[in-house]
Amino acid sequence: MSRMRVNIGFLSILIAMIMVMPAFGSQEKVVAQGDGIVVTEADVRAMRAMDEGHITPTRKALVEGTVRVMLFAREADKQEIDCPPAEGTEGFARTMAMAGCYMLQRLKKMELVAGAEESFYRANWKRFQDRKTGDVRSLEDVKAGIRQHILLAKKKYFFRQEFKELCQKYNVVLTGSGS
């Protein structure tokens, strides 16, 4: 009987230790860090949880996307950008809202030069040619689509460049678990 008590006592201590251990070792793994910015696995999980599930990004894309959101949100805070969607939110939801406001503020400054649509149309006229008849759609018919195409390409380039510059500004380095 005494042996049984020792085992139960030992088991109780072991269970208590196991329950306490996560509190001691609960520090999240850092996936990126720089001057005043630390991105952890918890941030990456939060980013993944906010994903609507339409696309399954690679691990690297998910980590870089999380770092991008953190950097853009930091800049929004630093520049004191008015961000109504962030009001009343906390945690990563606030971070996402602030990053969104930063991007919108930056995009407001992005405009197309006069004649960009026409220039694209002339350089890529075969894209607008009907394969069966050979007729080329008019500029007016395709102008809105061309504008969206150019703006999307500019946005992609702009945000890649913005991310790169902010990583340099804050000396952000992915710690290797981003790949």
C-alpha cells in the first residue's frame, strides 16, 4: 500500500511540474526582429487565424506577410495616422487595422501619369485583339481594365519596395524560421 501512495504522490508532483513548465518555457519563438520590433510565432499564428482561407501561403510568405503587417502598423502609429477601423480593437486585429490604414494612406498618393492607359494600350494592342475576327477593341472599352492592371502592378511593386525600405530602416532580420 505504501508503494502505491509513493507512486500517486510522485504522479501528482510530476503532473504539477508538467502543468507549470509551459509557463516557464512559454516564451514564443522569434521569427524576425529588428530595432524595436519583434515578430514571434504567436504573431504568425494570429496572422494565419485572420486569413480567410482562400489561399494557403507558404511558410516564408506567411512570415514575411506578418512582418510586413507589423512594420506597416508601426509606421502608422509612428506617423499618428488617423485610423477609425482600429478604434476599439486590440491585439493583432488592431495591428491589421493600423497596417491597412497605413497602406491606404500611402496609396492615396499613388496616381497614374496622364496617358498611361493609352500608352499601355498602344504597346500591348494584341492583348485587345479578337482572335477570331482580328478586330481590336477600342481604348474606351478597355481603359478601366488597363487602369486597374497598371495600378495593381504599381501597388505590388510599391509595397514590395516599402517593405524592403522599412526592413532596412528598422534593421529587421528574419531569424531563419521564415523559410
